Amino acid sequence: METVLIKDLAKFVDQEVEIKAWVANFRSSGKIAFWQLRDGSGFAQAILSSTELDETKWQELQKVSLESSVKIIGKVSKHPKKEEYEIQVSDFEFYQIAEEYPIAKKEHGVDFLMDNRHLWLRSSHQWAIMRVRNTLISATYDFFREHNFIKIDSPILTPNACEGTTELFELDYFDTKAYLSQSGQLYLEAAIAAHGRVFDFGPVFRAEKSKTRRHLTEFWMMDAEMAFVDLAENLKVQEDLIRFMVSAVLEKNKAELEILERDIKALENITKPFYKITHVEAVKKLQELGSDIKDGEDLGADDETILTKQYDNPLFVTHYPSKIKAFYMKRDAEDESKALCADLLAPEGYGEIIGGSQREDDYQELLKRIKEHRLPEDAFSWYLDLRKYGSVPHGGFGFGLERIVAWVCGIPHIRETIPFPRTISRLNP
């Protein structure tokens, strides 16, 4: 008999099937037992009756425990009131009767759950988050494939940083020093002259000693770079990408969003144009809302939270002061004090999910910025070369996957958005 997945049970109504799964929950009522099964693809209820099973099997099923692994044979039936499917069991076999499961129904503290992250991943809530994360990753690849990007794998070990080395993990690299990458951007800029549009997607590392709900020390970053684009074109690609990603989740993860009890109104709004305001306008609005932010200052996490609670859709904040931005960002020709850049902030208080800019494409200007930021010129000689041999207007952006997952799932803390979070206080499991 062919083994089928729970997600496909609708195709097998009134047919006998075999399911291989784990018992996520169980209860009994007289001569009937109910097992909640999880096979990775979804959840379904198995109904075991003493009238359908022989006495030996009926006694054996009494040994069931949380997370016991089983093989079930039974007929598929549709739930009389819900859009769900059940299995009327005719036979079963234990692969293993699990020991007492440490994560029971009772409430547990965050530290306990994080210490047992390898088991907590099995809970329906965490299962749903990881499924949404997977959809967002797949949608990213689908979007870029459809828009003529190719994937370029940038190095994780680098000799220098994009924006200085104060927040990087340093390590010995034979007879020199190296750093764990915080972004693949500079390397992608090299690749656009060969391929036009490129992206990378992988783990990056920040040694920032932050304990906020938005920070991890290891997280997944997507960086994209495009030749022959200006800031407006750059923002359009970002908007189209986020719209594509969220639409994929709304289409493919209805069950997961229900498990998460996610109010999807804010996600459905992505069909509307995103908002755009300048940094000056954002600061003025924040001051009116009670923030103590000063003119010319960067937006802090609290500022982003205050600001994005005023909007029902993602918000671009553009033209930040160039003095608070990275050396590679091109300055506005109409106002040298402003950078041609933007951060995309997710609504509902979630804040920044994308950062992007026009890149400085002039050799002399870039060299000047490197010197102004007191960066080692020799370490960036190869990066300067890109402005000597066929330089073109170009720009790019990067998103933090975990921040997007948090917003889409409607969860408050980023630590639940990655399978095994790494923070300044956690390296295990």
C-alpha cells in the first residue's frame, strides 16, 4: 500500500491509505481513541475504535505517548462540519513508543523552550512559522528567476567589512585576520558587470551586542544588485518582490496563518502601493508623535515602531542624511547632505525589513568617501577597480529574512523565526 501525506488526504476520501506520522496529541472516550497525527506536511485526526480493532491492538494503543511514531492504516473520511479529513483506523503499528515528552501542554518559560528548541520545533505554532519561512525563501528565488537575476554566492570569510569592522566576528585565518561576512553586497557589485542582475542568499553575522527583539547574531540575508538602475527603479523592484513574497504566503499558507492566529488584513494590503516619505518628513512626523528624535538623526527601533503603527502598508523612508549612512551610498546631486537611499519599514510596528541605495559609481567620489570614513584604501582596491572599467549607474538592496518572517507571521520576537537562533547569550542547542 502506498504511503500518502496528510496534506493530500482530500484526494483519498473513502479510500484506505497508509500514513506514517508522530502522535502530537491523544485522548480517549470510552471505546474510542483520538490521535492527532503530524507527518510534516500537516495535521490530521485518527479515530481508533474498539469495534474496529482486535483486543490485542486495543490494549496496545493504550501505551501511546506524546511524540510516539506510528504507521496508520485506515479509511479517509471528511469531517462533517469542517474542511478537515480524518482517518478511521483499521490497523496501526508503533515505530517507537516515546519516552515522557519534556514539552507538555503546560506553559513553559522562554529559556526552557529555547533550551529545548530541538523539540519545540515540533509544536504546531513553530511548525507553521517554519512553513511560512520556507514559502518566503522559495518565493524569493521564484521572483528573481522571473526577473532575470542569477544567484552569485558571495564569500562568508572576508578580509574587510562593508561598513567597518566594529560589529564583525574576527577570526584567525592562517597568518592573517579575517571576518565573518555581514553582507555580500560588495562582491555582488563586481558580478553585475558580468550578469547585469544578481543576488545572493545565505547566513551573515553581526557581533552587535544587542538584546532587542529584532536582532540575531547569525541570520539569513538576501542581497541583490542591479546595473543601470536609479533609486526609483530600485524601489520598484523591492516593492514588487515583497508583494510577490507575501502573496505567495497568502496563497500557500492559509492553514499556517490560521494556526498562528494571524490577522491577515495588513498582509492583504500589499496589493496597494507602498507609502513613501523622506527622512526629513519621517523625523517631523515622529516629533509630532512624541519621539525625542533630533533632526539629522537615524531612526531607532522605537522610532520605527511608532512610525509604522501609523501605516497599514509598508513604508519607504528615503534620502537619509549621508553622514549617517555607509560610504558606498551615492549622494543626491541636488543636496549633497542626503544619500540616495531608502529603508523599507513593515507596518504594525515591525520596522525595517529592507535597506537599499544607489551605489557610488564614480571612482574619485568613492575614493574620497573611503578616506572620509578612514577605511584602509588597499583593502578596497578591488572594489575601486569596479569604477575604472566600465562603471555604470547601479543600485541594490538587502533584506533580513527573519524580520520578514516575524512580520508576515505576526510574532513579536525574531528568535522564533529561525530554526536555531544565535544571540549574544545563546549558542545552544
